[in-house]
Amino acid sequence: MAIDVEAYYRRYGPQVLRRCRFLLRDEEKAVDAMHDVFVQLLRHREDLRNSAPSSLLHQIATRVCLNRLRGARRRPEDAHDELVLRIASAEDTGARTEARGLLDRLFGRVPASSRDIAVLHLVDGMTLEETAREVGLSVSGVRKRLRTLSTVLKEVEAA
């Protein structure tokens, strides 16, 4: 028996929207992602079982949102993000050498795991929660490491 997508939308739509808002942090993108979740459900309704709909929709919403985050071209949120992106996209040899030197000075003054946190969050676009899970820290621990990196970066730039 096929899933009644309209009934799922009425019952679970708000839950899916909350999940999308949480992951995407943007109302318009969250609404679009929520609709994509139900479009996927509509496409595959014949193949899916009608058990644990809340869990199924949560998984689909998470996958849709993470795919959007991974696929979206990262836009810098602040000047330090812009610097990280400039370093990551350096094309010529001189710029890459300069970027490596800056990164060596920056990451030489912080724990090695801070480099992983910076890449996961600032370059790969993972949320703080996803980054925390990946590196085994709390969200506040990740925030603290990012603040420390920002402070050290200001000091390195000033030097």
C-alpha cells in the first residue's frame, strides 16, 4: 500500500520544517528543503513502508539539507571566512606559498584538532552540531576553538 503523502504532509510537515530550519538556518531555504522532502516521498511512495514515518521523514530531511549544504557554494560569513576561502582557492605558486606560510603560523599556535574544526565548519560548511559530532567535542567546545582561531588569526595578520 502506497504512503498517503498528503496526510504525512499535514501531520509531519511542521516537524520536517523544524529540522530543515535547524540545519539550514534560513527560513526560505528551509521551506524549499521541506518541500523537496515531500517531493522525494511522493516519488518513492510505492517503495516505502508505512512504518515509523517520523523517523523516515527525519532521515530524508537531514539528507536533503546536508546535500544542500555540501552542494551550495560557500559564501563567507565574515572577513575571516573570506580569508580562509582565499587561501583555499589560491591559484598561483606565490599565493599558495604565502597561504601555506600563513596557515603554518596560524595552526602552529593552536591544537591540531582546531585545523580539522576550521576545515569542517568554515570550508566544508558543516553546522556547529555536525562539526562537534565529527570531532567528538561539545558545540560550546567547537565555538571556543573557532573563537581562539579567530583571535590567533588576528594576531598573525597583525604581525
